[in-house]
Amino acid sequence: MALSASFDTPQSGSVSPVAISGTVPAQSQLYAYVTIKVSSTNPSSARSQLYSNVQYFNNTTFTAKAFTATANITVVPKVRTIDTVTISNIDWVVE
């Protein structure tokens, strides 16, 4: 008899997608560091800043390229209705 188990029921985290887009110069690499802030209307519920990064490589072509990507940032514990998720910063580094 097969036994199935779920170790994440109910869901303990949420995913906050952040869409980013831009243009990467020719023969370059782009790194986008995305930071979100999770805050709550309940002052006793301390939340924090979370981050993710996206890389795009255009180092083999001689033309600039447009890109779009999504940074999926996992928020644990799960985002509640009293929480607010905002993009606090996107840092771009081109090498």
C-alpha cells in the first residue's frame, strides 16, 4: 500500500512574483538584485525584507538585447491579509 504525505499542508509560505525588464548591452552580463519588504498592520508581528536575484547573460553577442524575467521571492510565514508586500529596491549591476 502506497502512503502519500504532505509536509506543507496548510501552505506555510507564499510566493511574491516581481516582474523585471530591461536591456542588456552587447557583450555584458546583467545581475538584478530584487528586495521586497513585508510589513504588517499588527505591530507585534515582526516581518522583514527578503531578496532574490536574476541573471541574464549577453556576453556572446555584439548587439544589445531586451529581456523580461520574474523574480519569485518566497515569503515565510505565509503572507496574510493584514500584511503588505512592497518592492523596496531593485539594484542593477552590468559587467
